Amino acid sequence: MTRRDAPPSSGESTPLLMPPIDAHRRTHGPYTVAAALLTRLVPGALERSPDLVSAHDIEIRAAVPALRPLVPARRVTIDADLPDDERILVPAPRRTLRLANGLAEFVAAAVPAGSALVVHNVAEADPTDVELLEVMARRIPAARLRLELHDEGPAPAEDGRSTAELWELVDHCVREGFLHAVVELGRRGMAMTEPGGPPWWRFAQRTATALGGLGRQEEARDIWERVRRSSQDPAMHAAAAYGTAMLDARHPDPARRDLGRARGWINQAVAISTLVPDRAFKLGFDRNGLALIELREGRPESALELVESAIELAARELPPDRHPVHRMVLLANRAQLMAVLGHTKEALEDYAAAIAIDPAFPDYYLDRGNLWFSLGRHAEALADYDSAIALSPPLPEAYYNRAEVRVALGEEEAALADLAHVMELDPRYVDAFINRAGLLAGLGRDIEAMADVRAGLAAAPGNPHLLTVLGQLETTAGRHEEAARALEAALAAAPGLAAAWAGRGALRYERGDLEGAVADLDRAIELDPHPDLYANRAMALRAMGRE
């Protein structure tokens, strides 16, 4: 990754913001570049614009723990003060993209205009820094901050951390979701400790969990197997069985999920957890995992029974002040199952109870907002999406969902602005291209819509939704052959996509193939009985004389 922005046209050199940064991850681990950059910028920003620093408290404190004494936490979730055995949530890999966008926004506002930043050893940087530099290069104009990035650089000194120091760093990376670093550092910790012992187990458990989160299932499975071969501790075996089960149950490719094998492993976890200390927590945790398998096997009622049994077990056997995150997760999972089963009142009550446990946790505002939206309660949905946005570093999903509400309210320009922001935060968020292209096409802004379609197809070639919009735009422009190719490709990729059938029906109507148009619209209505489709079919039938 090497970028050298063009120097000023006058030939004058751009002043360096600070001495060149060595990005090698061996120096400070994750966010080595961010640590150097923020250490330079935050003290001055606190004097000039403390509100700017406060607005990015999560990002700064996560990337540079050494700055925490200077940057008070404004948004704090309850797990910040919980003991290790009660912190059960591992942030998703996309959390680092949220942090990178927030940090880039802070840097853009705090850096003196016309500065230059030189970074060496980018090829050896931690993925958090690589992602941050990519976001900065994309979002900060070169006139504001010129980046000069070099893959090469001097070799750093050997890492001399002790096992205790290494564990402290691994624990920090787990809390913040720096999963690549957890894997690299965790493997190093496993090599430095006695297999089967408590320190080795802590490294092994975090490493396997991080590998699963990164989609590296087979590597995670290997570590869980090493746990089974290295220990006779029941708690370790229960955790290894649960972790192995979730590799199959949560595989990102549904076709590769082996739910039968997952059930076998989770049953073993449940069996062991009935016998270990802290049974009420571990058994409830495993039942919650079994509920996921039941749901994915098409039995939401059975899943609900399991989650309710875990909630009851926690209420009956856990001290009231223990495991609040576990209780929150169970309530939110019951809310999701209640919604699936159509019990929306109960679902909303459970979401409210989960949010009350940790009002600073943004994810459940997002989930509840989705439920409000499905019920047509647009004001409540907007309020929850706004809360999620306020509580989190830049969150593309919340802006995307808010755009959908604004479309439903007829606020097209506000929806377009939200979708544009999603695309700025995450250029690979293909659904944002789909929705904005469709919205622009509906507003008659075909040139802008076509630009979004082309950009979206560059990121996701063959996407049937984008091909459908492309077909619609080509039909409007009178390019019928091009429209037909796009719509045929969309239907080949997604035969159940009503919009593609409707699009081909409209094309056939334009070409005078009224029988074909009616047949396509019949199929579209079977898939999605939308009023507009009936209106379109009525036009075709009238043209055929079938009043």
C-alpha cells in the first residue's frame, strides 16, 4: 500500500505534520499509526475544540489507551467495569471500520490544513492501521492532509513483552474487537505458556474465538481440538464444545453450516455445564447457543423455549448483580424470537428491558428500530436509529436503515443524503448503491442513477438488484437490447426477484409484446402483490383490449 499525493503545484514542499511514523505492528501492536498521530493531535484539539475530542471519545480511547486520562469517556457501556468472566460480547470485525471512520473524521477536523504525513513500514502494519490509512486516503482531501505511505522501513527491535504484558494487550484487543491482533498475539502467548494451564487457556480461548469471528473456521477448530487434547478441565471442555458448535451454526455461508454436527457439540457443552461451578451462567449460555441451532433448523418455538429457560435460570440462580450482559443478550434474543413469531408487543417489551440494562449499547436500538419500521411506526424507528448513531462511532447500518424510513415518509432528499453517507463510510455497502440508484431512478435522475449502478456493479458484479435497476434505466433510455440483457441476467441470478420480472414486463410492454408483459407481471404479482404491479398489468391488459 503506497500512496504519494502530488506535491503542491507551486513546487513548495508541504510541511510535515510530525516526524515520519513507523507503522510496524511489532512496535505498539494495533493502531500504532493512530497512537502516534493522535498523540500529536489530541492535546491541541483539547485546547481549541474540546467538543471535537468528546465527539470521538470512543474511537480515541479504543485506539490509544494511553490517552484515556486526557479523554473522558462520554459513552460508556456496562461491560467496561465488569470482571473478565462476565464480558461475553466480542465486537464484530466491522467495528474497526466504524473506529477508522470516526478517527478519520477527527483527524480531518484537527489537522492543520496543508500538512503532510509520512508513514513507513505500511506492509508490516496491523490491519487496524491499514484500514485507517485506507479510510484517511479516501475521506481526507490531499489539500488538507497529504499522505506519503511507504511499504518499506527499518526493522524494529524484537518484542520483549512478558506473558503478563502480552495478556494485557490481548485482553485490550478482545475488548475493542481487534481480532487480527488477537490471533497473532494469542498464538504467541500460547507458545509462551504451558498447554492446558490457565494462562495458556486464556490465550487459546481468545484466539479461537477471534479466528471464528474472522471467518477462519478451520484454524479455530484446530485450536478447540488442541484444548480438548491438552486439558481434562470440565469448564475448558464445555467452552471448547460450545465454540466448536458455533463454528458450524454461525458459518457465514449457509450452505456450509452443519447444524447436525453443531447440535452434537452443543449437547456436549450442555451436559458438561450442568456439572460445573457457575452452572446457572454456563448452562444458560449454552442453551442460548442451542436456541440458535433450533432457529436455523426452522423451529423458532423451540428456540424461544430454550431462551426463556435460560432467562428463568438466571433469575432463579444468579445473584441479582451478576452477569448483566448475559441477561441483556438473552432478553434481546427473546425479543428477536418474539418478533419472528409475530408477538410484537412482547418483543418491544423485551427490547426495552434489554436497552434499560445498558442504555449506551447501540446495537439493540438498531434492532428495535427495524421492528418499529416493520410495524409502520416511523417516528419510533427514526428515534431508535438516531440513538444508535449518537451512541456509536460512524455506523453505516443505522444511516442505511434511517434512509429507508425517510423514503417511506417521502423525504427523498434526506434519504439520499443518508445513503450517500453510507457509501462514504463503506464503499462496499452494495445495498446502499442499490437503494440510491433505485431512488434516483424513481425521481427521474437517470444519469446519477446509472453512475450508482455502474459503481455498484464494479463492487458486486452480477448483483441481480443492480442489474434490475440497470434494465429499468436502459428501458427508459430506449436501449432495449441492453435492457433485455441486464434483466435476463438478473432473472438468471435471482428467479424469485419480483422487481426483475416487473422490469422485464415493462420492457416487453415497450416492445409491443403484450402477452409477454402480462405473463411477467403475473409472476411479479405472485412474488410481491404490490399495488403498482397491478396498475402496470392493468395497462397491459387494457392495451390488449381486455377491459
